[in-house]
Amino acid sequence: AKARGSGTWCFFSEGMTQAARERLALEARLRRALDLGHLCLYYQPQLELATGRLIGAEALLRWLDPDEGLISPARFIPVAESSSLIGPLGLWVLQEACRQGQQWRSAGLPALTIAVNVSLHQLLLTDLAGATQQVLAQTGYPAQQLELEITESALAEHPEEGLQVLNRLRELGVHLAIDDFGTGYSSLAHLKRFPLDLLKIDQSFIRDIPHSADDMAISSSVIALGHAMGLKVLAEGVENREQLEFLRQKGCDFFQGYFCSRPLPAQDFTRLLEKVGKG
Ligand code: C2E
Ligand code: CA
Ligand code: CA
Ligand code: CA
């Protein structure tokens, strides 16, 4: 490497400061967006593979910025995660999903499970079980129709703490799913101890089916593993008929993905439920 003068170091550290400054600015804007009601939830249908029946919806957070337009959760969730904002943000998502779910129920629409994403810090640093219990009581939404999705990597990093929270959630009657399965390197010994209902195969293993023999082998192993552990298995990111056909052959229980539907604004999802209700 060439000798680098202090100018280079200076440039590098200014770069860090710049990144940190941008992060802080985004955090402040996100805090304001939460106050101003610029956040909303989209809902992606989850279907039973064997019957095509609509069984649930995954709630996915959207930030509609008046200037910038739609901002992806992949960009702002990590910012919220690294600040105290994940507490109020996660709580808002939970409240909004249960409020919406209860509204669908009282409109007499077909029953479904709403899946809500929970992040690592929400699991470990906030009173997730207490907050969930409170939200269910406030909204009247039944615990049995709420599913919390926790990433495999969160549980792999903190199995003991995670287990305690999951056990409390399970006592409430809430369903528990492990998200992005296959990417988190969790030990099967730990996995066995978690009170889970559902494994979600990460979309990276679905994407290249039917072209990748490796991904087909991984997906069918995960389905077999999930079933051997008494769990249901859902494949996410299903985009075409070949993928669906493969998953059906392997006995996968549920799927979601663009092949069926993109995540929908609540209003569009309501129309879908109304159509399903009419049969
Ligand atoms: P995730 O939980 O793995 O969600 C699945 C992502 O895949 C969503 O992206 C969804 O829109 C997208 N997707 C669904 N079907 C397909 C498909 O067929 N093909 C492809 N290529 N993609 C598909 P989205 O909505 O941008 O969310 C990204 C991530 O942000 C989520 O990944 C989740 O980790 C996080 N996230 C979203 N909402 C929340 C939330 O309320 N709380 C927390 N903690 N995280 C959230
Ligand atoms: Ca998810
Ligand atoms: Ca996922
Ligand atoms: Ca993911």
C-alpha cells in the first residue's frame, strides 16, 4: 500500500461523521413521521398451498414521506433498531395491526392470522410480552389470530433471553414464527426448545428454484425438518408456478409471494377479504 498522509485519515473520519450525521437526520425524520402519521402497514396474503385458501397476512411497514415518497423498511428499520425509536415504532406496528385485524373481524370478514415482524432489540430491550398483552386487551383482537415473526438470527444470537420472552408470549396464546429460516445459523438444539408454530423459509432459497439444485435440496430439507419438529412451514418470495409446484410436491404448508400478490394497502386487502367472504 502507498504511504498515506494524515489527509487520508482525515478524509476517512469525515466520512464516518457524515454517515453518522445522515443516520441521526434519518432518525429524527422517522420520529417525526411516526408523530405525523406518515407510517402505514401493507398486508401480504399468506395462502394454504394445498387448497389456495387465504389463511393470513403479513403486516409490512411503509413510510410515505411527503417529499421522498415511499421509503423502504430495509432502510429505516436498521436506523430505528440502533436507537430507542424501535420501542415506540414496534409498539405502533403491533397496535395498528391488531386495530386493523379487529376492524376486519367486526366487519364479519373471513378470519385470518395477522403476522407482525419483531426485531431483535424489540425482543430483548422492550417488554414485548407485556406490550403485546396490553395491545390485545385494548383492541380486543384475539391472541390466537396474532403471529409474531422473529428472525432466526435474533434467536441464534440470544437464545436464552429469547426463550424467556417467547415462553411468555406463548402463554398469552400468540403464535410464533421463525423468520428468514436458513440464514441465521441457529443450533437445532436451541431451536427445539423454542415454543414455535411456524418456520418461514427465507426467500433467498426460493428465488432460484427450479434452476438451483442446491436451493431445492435446502428447501425440501427445511420442510422435512420443520415437519419433523411438529411445525408448519411457509415459503416466502414465491414468484412463479414452478416454485409453487415444487413446494407442493415437497408438502410445504403455506406460501406468500408476488405470484399470488404483492403486499397491499389495507384498503385493497379489505376488498380482497370481501371477495373471499362472498366465495
Ligand atoms: P421480511 O420480513 O423477510 O419480509 C419479506 C419481504 O419480502 C418484504 O419486503 C416483502 O415485500 C418482500 N416480498 C414479498 N414477496 C416477495 C416476492 O415474491 N419476491 C420478492 N423479491 N420479495 C418479496 P419489505 O416489505 O420491503 O420488508 C423488508 C424487511 O423489512 C422485512 O423482511 C422485515 O425484515 C423488515 N420489516 C418490514 N416491516 C417491519 C416491521 O413492521 N417491523 C420490523 N421489525 N421489521 C419490518
Ligand atoms: Ca417477516
Ligand atoms: Ca422473511
Ligand atoms: Ca428478510
